[in-house]
Amino acid sequence: MPFYRNIAAKIALLPMIVISLTVFVGCIIYSFVYSLTNSKLVPVMNYVGFDQYERLFKQRKWDVAVENIFIYGFVFTIGCLIIGFLLSVLIDQKIRGESLFRTIFLYPYAMSFVVTGLVWKWVLNPTFGLENSMHMWGMTWFELDWLVNRDLAIYAVCIAAVWQGAGFVMVLMLAGLRGIDEDIWKSLSIEGVAKWKSYIFVILPMLRPMVVTAIVLIAAGVVKVYDLILALTSGGPGYATTTPAMYVMENFFSRANLGQAFAASIIMFISVVCILAPWAFYEFYLRNKYANN
Amino acid sequence: MSIYLKKGRKIMKKIFSILLTIFIPLSFTNVSKAGSHMEAEVIHWWTSGGEQAAISEFAKAWEDMGNTWIDTAITGGDNARGTTVNRIIGGNPPTAAQFNVSKQFVDLVEQGLLQSLEEVASAEGWRDFIYPPELIETCEFEGEFYCVPVNIHSWQWMWINNDVYNQVGLPVPQTFEEFLAGAPKIQEAGIIPLALGGQGWQESGMFDVVASSIMGFPLMQSIYRDKDLDAFRDGRFESVLNTYRELNQFTDEGSPGRLWNDTTAMVIEGKAAMQVMGDWARGEFAVAGQKAMVDYSCVIPGKEKYVALGGDVFVFPKNDDPKVKDAQLAMASMMVNPTVQAKFNNAKGSLPMRLDVDTSAADACMQMGLDLIQNPDAIMRESDDWNTPAFTAAWGDIISEFRNDPNYTVAQVMDDLEGVLTSGL
């Protein structure tokens, strides 16, 4: 490709490229360098090798955080995709009051994670939330202690997150569904394919770009999840719902342990790269290459 | 061409005049600052009702001196301290900033980022009147003062609803053992025996109260300060862990994440019998119109009673502007002034940092603290006086996890705590 092609566009992109390189790459290098020091409250150049990483991997809390991010990432992504797709299919059935339902389902997405967190905190709180209401209505067998149960609390977080994110996936999918050619539906009905089968085996593969977009957007949200958990559980009970991002923030601000925070953020960065790089390489490079050939 | 030039000149003139209107007043305010009038921005985290009342006593005293007080209140100690550090490093430091009596600001001193207050401290003889002398240790680095202690807060209190104990026919407990003995009976009456907010700082705060009350301050000191592993392993620390676990059987399931003042409200309303919390809880009882020793009891648990030396200090970040230094020294001197101290601490509910302060407004609980602090043997230090925030936080994580995970055995906790003790954090 000649260098001068689209030169105007390239010039327009230049500031963004410069900012990305200096801010992102620069900060990553800065973080890595200081993760090799024992900086506490302020960054100091006091080289200690990989001690911070060693300490990090000995932390029970870090293990819990990593486990949580995998559970959260898996449940949240899958949950959003399934529920979002189902909702969009249901809305696609030419129902009455479509725009009303669309608004209702998308509405949670317009809220900040902090609001979502607080709402679910009150709903799921056993002493004055849903459980308490059910008890007062005489259903004393009803139990909903997810939020205070250390094994289930992370799933309570997932519920709140899916509640917020599913509507967004629904809208993306719905846009895709509306783009499906009427003729495909006609030929499917002539062939006599059951409706659910046509959705899963014919339509869904055609929605691939939508699914990819949804996954990318959701995945970006997974890694940086912080405010939702802070509002919902503050990482508790104990530190059962803590995440790597929370671990980093804690060490940065309240614990005056900069070296450790830098080490944890570098590990976060490396794992994101390890997970995303092969997939992104396939999705955005190899596939195009094959498609073009 | 000349038209364009003219236009350009006109625009330049306009821009210039706009710049002038912006900068001339600015330079004038700089000039006016040079007089006796001083301006000071103070970062603190006192945002609740009682706390606001307290900090405005400082502000009032400062303004009565003919100065301007710029209030930067930031919710949450962590956030406020984070902002302070960021602004110092970013080159835009506040005039004064709040920290706790602890090692939180040691790094700032070591990096030479704080203003020495030695000038005013030696002129006014701070070393003679600051009491207890442990507070001087907190602020003194290489013979110079770098912070102003403003109050003393102690964690060592059980707050007890008297009605609940009357109702079940038990005397108000004076130790954790007595409390545990009576707890099942309270539970049978449908009342939560122990109100505890399940946040890390509340859980580890209560743990330290249990620890000092059961094993005494000297042992605590050899573990927390000297990191003496023999003392740590001699069995008494394990009994503290066991007692702590027993106590936690008597909390309610709504505990995780509950705020301390919501938890205090449960004791006030009689839904719960007892809360372990610092003396700032007294403000909540006062606001609810309850009387010390009549409606509620405050008990320092244990046979040997201690009052812990927590509290707040103000530090003054270095600034190139000599005027700022004048303001900082003037404010430091104002904060230790006995009249200001009396007003401030009465509003805050904390103990003053000098003995010659008028405390006639103190209630029964505060009086208990005042009596106790005059005895040097009853003064107790806290872990964060000796240890970095990273250490106390790592320690607190384990305590919090121990409280919340019933499968986390005492033996495992002992090993993990030993790991923190030897980590060199």
C-alpha cells in the first residue's frame, strides 16, 4: 500500500496515534519499571527485582480475585449473549408495543454500574430486601442469601451485571435480525424448517458480526469491572468477591503499596493480551485474509 | 492584504485585552495575599454531621484571624489521602491535609515533601504540652515536627444497649467472656447479640480490641511492633482467634458490607445488644438523644483497661511560595491552641491532645476516656503506629477472611499471619 494513499486520513489519525503510544505504551513501560521497585506511597526508584510479583502470587486474595474474574467473565458474557439473543428473538416476533419493551429492556444499560449495584444490594440484602418481604408475606421458607454467602456472592454480582448488560446485547442482535433478508425467511418456511431451528442454525451464523461486536464490548467491560462490585459488595463478604482491578486500586490508594499495585496491573495486562491476542489475530486478520483471497 | 492585517491586528488586540482582564485581577490577588491576610486550602475527610461541626471550628478560628479557609472535603479517608498524595506529586499541593495518627505519611516526610513545623513547635514548646508524649513520636522525624496531632480517638469500646440486658435479666457485661456467657440468652429473646458491620476495617478493628482485652498490651506490642514470633506462637494469640470466632457466631446474616453507623443504629434501636466500635460511635447515641450510662453503656472490655491512641493529624506539604509557609505555620499554631482544641474536640467527641483544655462538657463516657488517658500505663498504641498501611491491610485481609470463611482454620490463619509478620512489608 503506498504511503501517500489516504494521506489526509493518516494525518488526521496522527494525534490519536501519538497519544496512544505515549499514554498507553508509555504508562505500561512506566508501570513495569516501577513494579520492580518497592515503592510505597510515592514512586521511588529502589530496585528489588521480581519480589513484588513473588509476593503477589503468594496472596490468597489475588487467587480469589483471579478466580472471580474468570467466573464473572464466563457467566456475564454467556448470560448476556443468551438472554440478549432470546429477548431479541422474542421482540422480533412482530409483537405489539415493541418499542415499549425495547425501552424497558434497554433501560438498565442507561444506568451507571453504581446505581445497578446499589439497587441489587437492597434487593438481595436478606435483612431488608426480597427475602425479608417474602418472610413478611408468610413465605418463611424463602431463602435468598446469595449476597452474604461467600460461595454465591460472585454469582449475585453476575446477576446484577447480566441484568444491566443483556438489553444492550438485545439491541445489537435485534439490529442484526432486522437486517436479515425477508427472502431467507420465505425460503426457510418453504423448506418447512422449524422456527427455532432456523434461528439457531441459519440466522445465528448470519449474525456473526453482531455476536463478535457484542463479545468484544462485553469482554472489555469484564476486565475493568470495578464500580459494580464496589457498590454491590465492596469485595465482601471477607474478600470473596474481590477482582484484580479492585486489588490494584486498593494497593494504589488505600494501602500505599504502589509497587504491588504496578505488579498486579502488569499481570492483568499480560493476561488480557494472552487471552485476546490469538483470538483478535484470528478474528480481524486471518479471516479477512481468507475472505479476500 | 492590508485589510487582513488590520483584521488580524484587531483580533490580536481583542485577545490581548481578554488576557489582560483575566490576568490583571489575578496578579492583584497575589499582591493582596502578600499582606496579613492568608489563604489556606485544607483537604480532609470529615463529612458526617458531627465531623462537619468539628472542622468548622477550625475554619471559624482561622477566619477570625482574618484569613480565608478553602474547604476541600473528600468522602472517605482513602480517597482524601489519595487526592492529597496525587496533588503533592502533581505539583499543586494543598496548604494542609489530614492523615491519621499512623505511618501513613512517613514516605512524604522521607521524600522531603512536607514542611517542617519545628520553628513554631520549638517556639511554642509543643514538646512540653502535647500529651501523651507518644503523639510527639508520631510527628517527630530527626528532631523536627512534621505534623500536628489534633485529637485522640480510641477503638477500645463496647457500646451496649442497657434495655436489652434489663429485659433478659443480665448485668451489663464487662469483658468479652461475660458477653459470650450471656449471648445465647439474648439470642433466645430474638435479639442479635453482636452488631458488627462486615467491612474489613470494622472486622479487624474489633479484632484488635478483642486481642488487647484478652492478651494485654505488652504482648500485643511484642507481636505487632517487635514481630516476635515466639510471643506470637505462645498460644495466647490463638486463644484470641478462638474467642473472635466464637463472637462471630452471634452476629446476624445482614452483616456483610453494613456501614458502622447503620450498625450502631441497631444497638440504639434495641435490635442488637452490643457493638464494638471506636469512640466516634458516641456521636450517634447523642444524636439519637440517648444518655450515657442511662440508655446505653460504654465499656472498655477486659480486666486491664486501655485507651488506644488513634486520631488525626494535619500535615503541611512544602510549597515554593514563602507566603504559603507563613500560612502553614500560623495554622499549625492555631490547631494546638487550647481554646480551639476545646471547641474542636467537644464537637468531634474526641479527646484533646493536651491536658490543659476545658473539658467540662464531657459526658460520662468521654470522662472515662479522659481519666484513663492520664495514666501512662493505660495508653495503648495501635498496629498502624508501627506498621505501614500495606502491612495492616494484609493483616486485616486475613482477619476478615477468617471471620467470613468458617473453613479457614486457626492453624492456617496463624501460618498466614506469620507470613505477614515476616514479609517485611
